[in-house]
Amino acid sequence: MIRNDQTLFVSEAEVEAAWEWVDRIINGWKSKNTKPVGYESGTAGPVEAIEMLARDGRRWNRSE
């Protein structure tokens, strides 16, 4: 039962920590004047994701 089971909910400190993490990402986008790249649901993702990994000599592991 959900009622009175605090283990099923995050604490205020956890919520604040999560927002600090997300805020750093958003502020990074703002400082570079960029936005997240969208892509159609069900696809492999945007080409920019492949290019980002390739800059470090990496690639997505696809087991298709």
C-alpha cells in the first residue's frame, strides 16, 4: 500500500540534487546558445548523437 510508505517517494534533498544536476545541463545549453536535438520516436536518434561519440572514437553498441 502506498499510504504512509515513505520508501516509495524521494526526499526533498533528492529532488533538490536532481534539479541541481538538470540545471547544470540547461545552463550549459544556454551558455552555448544551443537546444536539445529532437528526433522521431522509435528511431535510432539524431545524427548529432553519432557524431558526438565519433569525436571521441566511440560508437553506439547496436545488437540488432
